Amino acid sequence: MIARPTFVATPVRTTTATARAADPFAVLQRQVGRLIDDYRAPDTFGSGRIGSTDITEDATGYHIYIEVPGCSEKDITLNASNGVLSISGEKKSPVTAEQKQHVSTRSFGAFSEHFSLPEGVDEDKISARIKDGVLQVTLPRREPAKPTERKIEIQPG
């Protein structure tokens, strides 16, 4: 049998003057990386943000598509008031206190988001539906005002 040498750690002393400072660009890169990771974190529901969102526009109006996996229409509330569309809800965990959970990578919790409505949206006709874990909110355009003409009588005196 070959004897292996024993590793003995010896302390290394450095003075403040000779210690290298961290590369400022590497520090900045780590900070930006953490910021991006926090923004893209899969824990969107637990952080209060809604899921991934797409907003499109066509001749009829605007369409908002929001991923809300595991939510039903009963879990989500939509309100439109004073030019702001508010979406809120909660994704609840199906795990009960009696169950023993071994692994959990899904996220649960309350979420909310507010959107400023574009000019020309008819707030009274906003509609929404949920299908396959995607909430679709339709923001129809207002009918353009038709010019009207009426005769105004002139009263004597």
C-alpha cells in the first residue's frame, strides 16, 4: 500500500497593501447577473408578480395574454377603473398539512398587476376568459364618435 502524504493547511498572511482588490468588472457582472436572475425568478407568484405576459394589438383592440398555471376563473379578479386595469389573484398550494412533502419547485401565493389602459379602450366592454392556464383579456376599442347634427331653435326675447 502506498502511503499518501497528509495535507496540512498552513495559514498564509497577507498585508492589506499587497492584497488584490476584486476586479470591479467581475463584481458588476455578478451584480447584474443577480439582478436579472431575480427578475426572471420562477417564483413569480410568490413574489407578487403575475406570470409571463404578452400584449398584442389588432384592428378590434388590444389583447393581454397572461400565464396563470394552476388558477381557475374563481382564483382571479379583474377590475377596470379610471383608465387602469387591475388583475389580482392567488395560486393556492394543493398540499395539505396532513401530507408530507419531499420536493417542491412550484410556486404559490398572491399576485397582482396593474396596466394603464390605452386611449380609446371601451372600459364597459372589456372581457376575459381563461383556457389552458392562460388568461386572455380583450380590450375593445371604442366606436368612433359619429358626428351628429341637430337643429337648435332660437327663442324670441
